[in-house]
Amino acid sequence: MAIWCTIRTFDTHARELGNDLPQEAIFFIKPTNCIHRENNIPLSSMSNDVHYETECVLKLDGRGGISHILVGLDLTDRTQQDELKSNKLPWARAKCFTASAVLGSEQVCPVDVRSLHSKEFNFGIRLRINGKVVQDEVLYNMSIPPIEQLESLHRWAPVQTGDYLFTGTPQGVGPLHLGDEVEAELFWKNGEVLSSYKATCV
């Protein structure tokens, strides 16, 4: 099993970090032992500059489609990432530390992967920190939709049933602090929550 992660799929996020918008999907990989599902985030064992990135996560069926959908947090050591990028080195230390792939509750996906980018279904992700909304975006505003990500991945990667795909974060990323109360949601239609994750940073 693998965790595939797509970068810069919302142009607003690419701009907030000063990055160019790619013309096609670009991926990095997290090992599966980064997965974290508990209702706490062990921030005290991480660096002093861990940022949240809220994402729609897809569980892949290995045949070009998806089986489940969920909300996730791609935790990032931003200082380490900036240093590695400036030296043109891989991002592993910034992205693959313990508990850096946070997964919410899994829900059987009610639509096909093409429909995730449709205004009709209005899929979106939202993150609150201590009750304040810090990220809130709908998937149809993605510049690289989930279907394009999945098609690109299947052209070259050894995708298997049960793999996860983190589909990218919108603008509003920022740091976590000890004691923060985190509440992430994946919603659709009239705000109905499909997947959620709640935790305290400890």
C-alpha cells in the first residue's frame, strides 16, 4: 500500500507559497507508517514549525477508480521543506515524519471520481482551529481535478487496491501549536459532512 500526494492543485495555494502552477499533476510519496488516525496529534514529538494542509483523500480501488473518500491532513515541517527546496533536495524529512499523514473517517464514495469536480455535488473541505475556520474550499475550484490526478498516476505508478491519494490543499495553510483543537471536514451538497477528524495537539 502507498500514499500518493499531489502538489499545487489549487492555484491559490501555489500562489500563497510563491510557487508556479504546474501544467500537470506532480506527486510525492509518504510511507504508510506515517498514517495517523487517533484523536490527538503528537505535536510535541515533531519540529517547531509543523503546518497543517487539509485535503480530500481518495482510497483507490486499483482499477482506475475510487472506493472511499475522506478528509486528511498532510502535516508539513515547513522550515525543513524550505531548506530542502532551496538546496534542490528531496522533501522526505519535511513530509514523512511520524503521524504526518492524518486520516479522518472513511466513507464509501457516493459518486465516481469525475463527479468530485462537479458544481452539482459541491464537494469541499474545511478546517477549524480552535473554532476558527482557516481553510474552506470547494473541489470544483481545483486547477488539477482528482480525475486528472488519478489518470496521471495510473500512467506510470504501481497503484494498488487500498492506496491513498492526497489530492492537494487550498490556501490558508498555517502552523499548529500545542493545545490547538483541530476539526477537519469533507462535505458535499448542502453541507452534509461525509468525513470528519477531530483532535487536540499534544
